[in-house]
Amino acid sequence: MRRIAAALLHHPVVDRQGRVVTTAITNLDLHDIARSAHTYALEAFFIVHPVAAQRALAERVQRHWTLGSGARRIPDRTAPMSMLRVVSSLDEAISAFDTDAEIWTTSARRSPGALSFDDARARLRCEGASVLLVFGTGWGLCPELHARATAHLDPILSPRSDGYNHLSVRAAAAIVFDRLMSL
Amino acid sequence: MRRIAAALLHHPVVDRQGRVVTTAITNLDLHDIARSAHTYALEAFFIVHPVAAQRALAERVQRHWTLGSGARRIPDRTAPMSMLRVVSSLDEAISAFDTDAEIWTTSARRSPGALSFDDARARLRCEGASVLLVFGTGWGLCPELHARATAHLDPILSPRSDGYNHLSVRAAAAIVFDRLMSL
């Protein structure tokens, strides 16, 4: 299996109107996605935020679960929260993880040439570069990030006839990890 | 496809020591699981809590997203939050959904005779009774609930060698819906 990590981007992402924005950190994203990433044997989970005060918040939440009272109260969260790494940009995440890593982006929208989950699952089981799975907050990653990626994963499609598809990023990340990494 | 709904129980569930307890509602469970349930075409999502003040809290969160400022700000959440039904017990959920519904319980632990996800997926596509998928908060559903169920779903297993498996109930519900209901 290739080395795999995930990154949650708060910038550059788009809002409902497609404008590039910076979103605020949602505390629960940190431990929900860290627990999912750890359960599915990812190596690291990067929280990417350009604002120092927001990174300090993420680090404080991390310390609560790794060193503070949270670690004593719910020790099962210590291991996943220890794999969390708070960085200021996607480039910093790549430097910290593996400078040769491939970027695989995710989206709730279809795009031409996207990688199917079956193919992605098979690719991860062949030898190759490390993979950084990138998730966007807000209304998703900005188009430039997809253009820069080695692969763009298929969206998670709804079985509904109206195509409703508004999963939280926490739910989407859990499903992506399960589709790619489950036994 | 059979009619399917989900229920999130806050009582009777167990704590780390296996004692039967009542957990508090986590606001984010409501809209995360509702969005996942709606995306995967479930018919209803029941929040089960025996304490009236906690039910009132859940109903206030629901109104925020269906009638209040949340509905105007993020209209995509209105449909999933409209399928949320706040009840005091599992029996009340069954009465409101379908008195002939089968109860299918979920757990993070293995149990003998559990239903595999492949078999569960196939069963849902055959004619049969409605199915209520039941998820527990805290450290999971109390044993009596599993004993009462028609089926007990296999746990979501980790590919890790140490078997770490501490998904949030939000992540677990998303993965279960995806495994059972995805296209």
C-alpha cells in the first residue's frame, strides 16, 4: 500500500457563489476526521489554514486531546489527534509529508477525467508515490487546486433521483477513506 | 428497495464501563447525519432522547434549519432537516415510521451471527419489511437492543493491524449508508 495522508483546506476554497474565501475551523472536523483517518490507517491528517490565530486554535484543540484533560477522559482520541498536523498552506503540508507526493483532490461535483473509486483503490495498492487526499471546506476546493492535482476523485453520488448531494466534509472524508482503504 | 430510516439513540446506551446511561445530544449529529441520510435517500431520521429538555433542544436546532435564519443562509440543509423526527423512545420511532419495521442494529464490535454488509445490501433490494437502522451514541447500544433486533450489522473493521476502531457515530452512519445504499 502506498503512503497516504489527508489534508483539510480552509483556503483557497470557494463559497456558494464560487468566490475564493477562507473558512473558519470547525472544531469537530479535527477529531472526527482524525479518528476516521486513523481508523483507516492514514499516516497524517493536515489541517491547512493561512491564519495564525486559527492554527493556534487547532493546536489548542489538539493539545486538549493529546496532553490535556481530554486525553485523560477519552484516551482513545489521543492516537488520532497525535497524527494531526497544523500547517499554513498545501505546500507546507506536502513538504512535511513527502515532497514527491501526488495530490488527489475531492469534489462533490462531476468532472471529466475523474478517477473512479475502484481505480483509485487499485492504484493505491500498486507501488507508487505517496498520496495526499485533499478535501475542501466551504463549497469545495478552488478550481486551481484541481488543475494542479495528479488525480481528481469521482464525487460521491447520491442514489436519489434529484441528485441531492450535500454531505458534510466529515461524512465525505469517512466515505472516501472507507471506499479506498477498507479491508 | 425497502423503506429505510435511521435512528440515533441517546438512551439506553452504554458508557466506557458498560453501564447503561443517557447521553446528551451533540448538535452536529443532527445535521450531519440528516444530510447523510437524505443524500442516501433514507425516509426519516429519528433523534431518540428520553429527556424533554433535550428533545426541545433538538427541535430548536431543527427549526433553525427549516424555518429560521439557517434555512435562509444555507437552504441546502432544509430538506434533510425536515426529515428529522424527535421522539422519546425507540418504540415511538417505530410507531411513527412503520409498526412492522425490522430493527437492524449497528455496533463497533464483532458479534456472532452478524449480518455482512453485502448480505444487508442485497436484502434491502428484495421485497420485505421496512428497516430502521439504529445507531448508538456513547459507547454504543445496550445489549438488550441487539437482542431485540431482527439483524445486527457487522462492525466497520479497520485495516490497521492494531484494530483501532473509534469512528464518530457521524462517520460510522455515513459509511453504513454508503455501503448499503450507494449506487
